[in-house]
Amino acid sequence: MKITKFLPLLAVLALFSFTSCASDSMEDETLNAIEIPVAPDAKEIEIEIMELINAYRINKGLSILQHHSTVKAVASTHTDYMIEVNNVSHDNFFLRKESLQANADANVVSENVAYGFNSAESVVNAWIASPSHLDNIIGDYTDFDVSAEQNSDGKWYFTNMFIKR
């Protein structure tokens, strides 16, 4: 991945570093001015992941989660970041959270990340088998989306974000 793909994220980071001492009203205005990149089109694996998560929720008597393009855009920036640094992480989660609070009216934000799974079913099963990841899948959320990208070696990286509005 080229560093130019991360210029919007770097701009957001710079913006937050300069507004950390501003008043609440100034911070609200600044956060609302942040531009979210356009969400990429959904890949088949991403659609399958969302369908599997919603099927799991239905099976547990929970409401389905709605696709949200702003969540997709924010998740995509993190997946690209993980590929760039060659590390699966929740680095800078607070920035993604603040961005979704400002731009998607999110009250609550969480995320699952993963690496190396070759199918939607395998990554969703791994998340379901992990208590902390499962908590996000069955949590009290309204919307979600997922980003899945392959690195230059063909290994998949995933960011699955959940919000409650």
C-alpha cells in the first residue's frame, strides 16, 4: 500500500493533535468538519461476513445490524493501516471512535480485527469463539460494517466495526 492512501488518516491525526486543548464547543465543530473518505465497494467476503454475523444474531433472538457506509469507510482506513504496518492491532481506536461519534451519530463504538483467515466463515467462527469478540457481535448495536483487504502476499486483514446510534 502506498502512503498516499493514509493521507486522510494522517490529516485526522494532525487535526486531533492540534485540537486537544480546545474548548468543548471548538472540539465539536472540529470533529464535525472531519471528512470521511468514500467507502469502497463491498467485496464478496465482506458481504458474507455481515450476513453470517446477522444470521448469528437472528439465531440468538437479536435484531439485525444495518450496513453503514461511514462505518465501512472508517474500518477501511484501519485495515489499510494494519497492512501498511504489517501488524494486527486496535491502534488509534480512539480516533476511529471519535470520528464515528462525530460523523455517524454513534453513541457506542467497538471493533473486531483479525488476520490470516481465508474465508468469511473462518473469521466469523474465530470471533464467535472468542468471548471479547463475541461480546461485540451480540452487543447492543444498531449498525456495523466490515473491511477486508489482502496484503501483497495474499493474506487477509479484517476490521469489523459496530456502532449504536
